[in-house]
Amino acid sequence: MAADIAFFLAPDDQTAAVTRLRGPGRAFESVTCHFIEPDSAVVEWDMYFEAPSAELPPLEQLHTWEWPSWVTPALNDGIEVFVLPGRLTRALANASSSELLELAARWTTRLKRADGDDMTGDDPLAILQGVARLAASAVSSGSGLYCWSY
């Protein structure tokens, strides 16, 4: 579980990779959150938009889904930078309020099952709404939507 997470906009993979050591900071438009597994969250979100449903898919299906692409090598220091799939970025950019609400409820159920009382103190709906705003900016500007975590 990552302690610090930032979803952020960057013009390309090379620029996003530069954030590896210090995070995106104020130089990049971002949404921050804490204590989630960001790659698992992105997979959960992507699965939702491929087959919208309030029902939680089996964990086995989550593990066999296509995972995000890392833009920096995975090292043992716990820092990762990855790009969100283009189809997910477009889906988030076009998501309605009701879709984000349903996805937040489904994701919260997954988080509670995985982490119980240690679930993030951040509001899953607020995270999704913020990332959806970033996604809309990414689609309109041609930027990429990335995630940095430590």
C-alpha cells in the first residue's frame, strides 16, 4: 500500500519519469491521496468502465486484467510512476456524476474488503472526481494522465 499518491498531468512519458525521485509537486496539476494501492485502483476503475456494474467483480478477475504501464523501472524503493490507460482516461473524462458515484461505492467496497478499518482516510468519490477532472484536461490538451506513488 502506498502512503503518498499523486495522479498528475504530464505532456509525455519522459516528463512524467522525471518526477520519480520527488513526485510531481507543484510543477504539475495533480490530485493527491494516501494509503491506497494505486495500480489496483486503476485496474478496478478500468474494469468498471469496460463493464459498468455496482457489483464487485471477483478478485481473480482483477488480477488477470491488463495493468498500467510503468514509465520508470520498478525498483525496490517502493516508488512507481505509471501512465493510466488511454481508454480509462477517456472514460473518466466522459464519466457522469452517477457513474463516478457508482464506481466510488464499488471501489469503497473493494478497499474495505482489502484493508478493513485501515482503509484510506481520503474520500474515494472525491479522489475519483479529481482524477476525472484531470482526465478531462488530459483529453482536451493531449497530455497523459500519470500516477506517482511512494
